[in-house]
Amino acid sequence: MCIANTVGAGGVNATADVRCMQLVLNMNSGNFGLSCSLIPDGRWGPGTHAALAQFRLGVGLNSDQPVAPGDAAMSALQRGLPVGLVKPKLWSILVDASGAQVDAFYQPIVEVLARYQLNTPLRIAHFLAQIGHESGCLRYTKEIASGDAYEGRKDLGNDQPGDGKRFKGRGLIQLTGRINYRDYGRACSRDFERRDNPDLVATDPALAVDVAGWFWSRRKLNELADRDDLREITRRINGGFNGLEHRSALLLRGKWLLAS
């Protein structure tokens, strides 16, 4: 379900739910007499109120009632969604991202989905749930910590002074350590040890997404996504189950939005 609580007049109207509703209504513009182009700012206001009322009236429901997860209005909105991962769907899934972040990452994500055989709604939903949590919904592409904790870590190949900072975590699923930068560089025809700045993995959206796809493929996570195994995917990425509730919420939103 793409909303967690009620949206509408008298509803809970949490910011994330309202933004998702605004995006879903925009994707339904042209259905059941609805015509709207809402700004997805997450604020419940007259424009969103009017669009939701118009849609509910068009599908034969009481226009004054809020929508709730799983109700008839939400089912009608789901049926009217466009096919595939269009940009508003990406934003609806990673609902805490900004519009600028979605614009920057949308095309790289589409390309990575094709490159690493993320080619079913379930695989895509799991991938987006994981990169969404790991990056704070596209807000972070670099580890906030300095990287000093990785200094001298032989298991990461950090055998030269300054390696901890130089090879700190970067990307939507964070690449960490000299060995991993070396392996990823070979995979994408780069040399992050000598020629290419490792920070490109954070600053270039194409690399930031691709490293996540590379990690996903290397760990054979498509097989786990096919089994809908959120816990094991999380363990292989995180080493434990940190953020499992948030990953699960993103996954549920993705499944709902990608069902059409």
C-alpha cells in the first residue's frame, strides 16, 4: 500500500502519505473525469482536496470521505496507474526524496535495472526498497562518518596511510575499502586506486546507482527477491537487520505501485 494512514478531509494527512497521494492523483489525471497537475509538496490543501474529491466522485464514491489503505478509492487509483517505473512512481516509492534528487537518479536507475536483470516488479520493488533505505531516499551517497574507523583494516585491503578516508562508503549501497573499490573499478572499467577519484562513486549519479546494481548482482540478490525474502536480502546488505521496518515499508509501497 502506498499510504500508511488516511488522506483527505479529516484524515491523518502525514506528509509522506499526502505527497504519495498527490503523485498518484497526477498519474490518474484523465481517468474518471479527473484533471489535475498537483505540486507534490506533501501538504494537504485546497488543490489536493479538490482533485481527490473529483476522483472519488468520478468512481462513484462519497467525495467528502478521506481515502484509507486498501479501500475502494485506493483500488481505483491503483488500476489507473501507468505501466512500468515512470518517474512519479519512483518518487512515490522513495517518497522522502526531493524532486531534484528523483530527477538526477531516475535515468541511471532505469539503466541499472536493465543492466542487472532487475526486470520484474518484485525484483524492482526489493531493489528500490534497499537503496531507498541505504541512501535515506536518495539523500545520501556518501558515508557521513569520516572513514577513520576503516584505517588499517586489512580485511578491506586498506594497507596504505589514508585508505580509511579515501575508500570510505560511497554509492546507494555503500562501497567500502580498497579491495572493493578495486573490484568495482575493474567491473566498470575505472581505476579508483590510481587514476579516478573515488569520490566519483558518490558524486556521479550513474556510478552511485551502478555500484548498487553491481553489489546486488554479485551477491545474487535477484534470486532472493524472487522468493520475496526481505530479511535475507537485508542481512546480506547490512550484515544484520538494521532498518528492517523502513525497508519493509518501502517494499510494500513499491509492490503496490508496480503492480500495474
